[in-house]
Amino acid sequence: MSSEVHLDNRLQLCAAFVRRGARVADIGTDHAYLPVWLCRNNICPSAIAADVKPEPLARGRLTIAAAHMNDRIEARLSDGLQSIAEEEADDIVIAGMGGELIAKIIGGCPYAHNPQKQFILQPMTKSEALLRWLCANGFTIRRQDCCVAGGKYYTVLSAYYTGQTVKPDALFPYTGLLRPYENETHRRFIQGHIDRLRKQAKGDAAFSVLADRLEDYCENGTRDSGLV
Ligand SMILES: C[S@@+](CC[C@H](N)C(=O)[O-])C[C@H]1O[C@@H](n2cnc3c(N)ncnc32)[C@H](O)[C@@H]1O
């Protein structure tokens, strides 16, 4: 196995959110490409590559060994953050899972309310459910961006606990901090939401109204504050 690790645009965007010098826990690491890349490029001094299943963790161990990173990266069996202590990681990456599972993993983290911890999240599906959960549970979105990888559009966001629970307007779970009116990649990501809402609209006209409002937002950045 080569000792070089190449990140696709999706994992590269996750990497760009990691704070320089942060100790990282990569939850659901599978192949462990992200922690190896972060340590190899000296963004992180050390990392924990965690997975709930032994088979993906074994894949991760191979990548870590091939990169000669055993002294800086530990592969650990863990359901979410259950087996990772509070003082072991500053930035917690949860990538490549559904938005609802990501929310469940944060909800089960005993120290998620430590505001020093930064969660870097890359939902493959249901990003709107994740944003709703974060808003309802006192997390603030610090930053959000999108990328295209293998012809698909993805979003990555970072969040930390402030204790402020806000009721977002109807658009926020779909738009987050994205600026589709000036960024084509953001627009294409939100277009995916619009397309899904249009399909759902066949059973419920409220989805059609939401899709219309999202299109307006993509066009000119205006939000219909009456839509809650
Ligand atoms: C599709 S892979 C994503 C790999 C990598 N994070 C990425 O984005 O390319 C999802 C991984 O999450 C792991 N996983 C699922 N639920 C988990 C949990 N509760 N705790 C830790 N890992 C979990 C799975 O075993 C699987 O290896």
C-alpha cells in the first residue's frame, strides 16, 4: 500500500475546517484517510481514528501503518464518542453519514456542551434534519461551505455549543450559512434540496411553497420572513 494519501474534494473540504494544531477525532473513519492526511501535513499533532465496526477500523489501521503514522494516530473502536475522553480531542469530524445519525452521535457525546469543542460535520443526506437539530439543541453554526466530488454536491459545516436555542425560519435548515446567490457551488447544493422538495410537493403543497421560496433565495438572497 502506498504511504501517500489523497483526499477527494469532500474530505479536502472537511480538512480545511480543522483548526491548525487541533487534536482530531475522526468518528466513522473507515479508511482513516482524513486523520492520516491531517497529521502528514502537520495540521494536527495527533489524531484518533474511530469506528464502531472492526472491519472499517482494520482498513484504517492499514492506512495508518502504511503512512508510518502509528506514533501519532490511534485507531480505536468506539460507538460515536463513547470511548473518546473529553481531553483527547479538540476538533471532532463526523463525515460520510446521514444527518440524523450525526445528530444522534453528537447527542450521545457527554462533553458536546463544551464550547471549546468544534464539530466538523459532513452529512451525506438529510442535512436539513441536522441543521434543525443543531439549532434546537443550542449549537451555533460557525462556518459552512460546499464542494463537488465525483459529480455530487456536498456540504460541510462546523458547529459549537453556545446554549442558545433558536427557532430558525423555514428556509434555514436548507440554506444554513450558504450564499447561493453569489456562489454557484452553494446554489447547486441547494438545488438538490429544491428538487427533493418538488418531488415531495406532489403529496403536500407546503413543500411546493418552500421550494419556491428557496428558489427566490437562490436568485436574490431574499427570505420570506412570513414562512415559518
Ligand atoms: C461511509 S463511511 C464514511 C468514512 C469517512 N468518514 C468518509 O467520510 O469518507 C461511514 C463509517 O461510519 C461508521 N459508523 C457508523 N455509525 C457509527 C457510530 N455510531 N460510531 C462510529 N462510527 C460509525 C461506519 O462503520 C462506517 O465505517
